[in-house]
Amino acid sequence: MLKINNLHAQVEDKEILKGINLEVKAGEVHAIMGPNGAGKSTLASVIAGKEEFEVTKGDVVLDGENLEEDSPEERAHKGVFLSFQYPVEIPGVSVTNFVKTAINESRKARGEEDMPAKDMLKLIREKSDLLEIDRKFLSRSLNEGFSGGEKKRNEIFQMAMLEPKLAILDETDSGLDIDALRIVANGVNKLKSKDNAVIVITHYQRLLDYIVPDYVHVLHNGKIVKSGTKELALELEEKGYDWLKNETIES
């Protein structure tokens, strides 16, 4: 599904990604871990097409199609979803209306008509029930006055409604208490399928107690220095990141 080949990227002439190679297949969950400044959020941003990051070498390929020339909106329409560490507030726009607009914009990009209102309502009901979201929550202004847990639950709801091919969760556990973490992780687990893939970016192993990855990759100084199974996350929790500095780089 996703293939990243020798990816180098910079911002304001500072190189951050220094040769990333990564393949994510449909049905898989990959965790990206690493210390602050390793390039984790930059990698997420580059995949999503954020324009402040310049790709200087390599490419990002989704379903055999190079995304190099695609804007963030075009990538979203093709099935890339990025959750943010710090979701923005949009006063006056309800959660429901925001999601309706996003869905219909994606349909328009595919040459389809807007989703009929009754089908939209049915989908909203199904997904809110699946994620145990109170309907009153959906009428509130997007992220305005939301707690950290509510913001993250809202993003998982957006993900459920949009049904992306590739979901990138950028430190979705940041600032969450254990109950909120469990709710968010439960939502992600319910949305996993053989047709989509998830990349979870996190500092901590605790999220991976709830979202069990197929593979764990450690990013250090702009490169993936080690890859393994979920046991690697436990090793990182025990040893920290310093012991990886002299590890052989693995693709």
C-alpha cells in the first residue's frame, strides 16, 4: 500500500529526514518510535504533503502512485488521513458539518455526487455508536472547549467517517489520561481492517498496550535505525533510546 524509498526532507534548509525506507501493507499496523527531534512528526507531515517540508530525494508511493506532486487535499482524497498532535478549533462549525463537508469534498474529487442526507445520517449513527460517542458531542463546535481526550476522540470519529486507506496517528496519546487513551485505542482497533493500514507515531510504549503493532520502527537522527515486532517497544521502554546510537541501520 505505502512505499517510502530513500526519503530525504528538509525544512528551512535543515535536513531532518536522511534516507527513510518503509513499506506498509494493507491490514498492517506500524508503530514509529523515537526521541524528540528524531523526525517522527516530520515523516507524518511529509507523507500527508505539508508544504513547509521540502522533499529533496526519494519518494512516497501509495498504491503504486507517486504522491510527489499531490497537495495535502489531493492526498486526503486518495485516502491519506493524518491526526494532529494539536487539533485546531473551528468555532461555529459543528463536528457533524465538518465531517459532512470532508466526505462530500472527497466524493466530488472522485467524480461522485454528495452523499444523500439519509445515508449520511445512517453513517453518522453507525460510527458514533461504534465509538460510543454521545450524539450531543457531534453538535458542538469543532474542538472548541474540548478536553484533550475529546479532541482525540473527535479525530478518531473523523477517521471512522472518512474510512481512509492509510491513517497516520501522530502522537495521538499525547496528554491523554488512561481512560481517554483506552477509548481512543479501542476506536482505532475497531476501525482496522484488511483493506486499510495504520501508522502510529508515539514516544511511549503504553499506547502499544492497547494498539498492538505488527511492526515497530525506531527513528533516530532522521533514519530508521532498528525495526522489529512489538517486543522492540518493550525493550525501548526498559532501556531508553541511547543504546540505539550505535545500532546498524536497518531498512
